[in-house]
Amino acid sequence: MSTLPLMFKKEGLVEKHQLEGVDPSDRYFNRTVLVNRVPSGYSTKIMYEAFVVESQPHSTIAAAVKELVDKLQGFGFTRIRTRANFKGTRYLAEKETWIDYPDLP
């Protein structure tokens, strides 16, 4: 990873978020969400077993993460929450606040 400050980095991995929830077979899971800077903003990606979900580019990291969560919920995932764990190479020591996403009705 480049040592350039994130604001100057043109493209590539800029953050890692932790995502927790319950999968469609009612098992708890915890995975890393990769947040990449792309030419048109930010996109996110998560792998769960052989299942890969990616967001479209968004102007903010929060919007990209939200789209990813929406897609997972559409596949039956529930009780999802996220938080940033790394900004660049800086570990945030689990000090970031969790963001809870309400389940679909």
C-alpha cells in the first residue's frame, strides 16, 4: 500500500470496514469490507464463502457501504452492522462506532 496520505491517493484500497450479521441460513458471520477509491468515487466489496458482492461507485464511502448492505439484505442477510477498522494502514483499534442497518420489512 502506498504511504501517500489518503486524500492524495488516486485509486486503490483506502479503508477496511468490519461487517457483522446473520446469513440466510441463520448463522452469525463477520467479514471485512474492502473500500476502494475508483475514478468516480468509492466502491466496496465483500466475500462470504464463495459469494462476492460489490457496490457500484458512489461519491461517499457511506453510500457505497449502504449499497453493499442493501444487496446483502436482498439476498436474505439480516442484523447487519458495520464500522471502519482501518483507514489506509492505520488501525482504528475498534474505536469507531457501529452503524446498525434495520432489517428489511
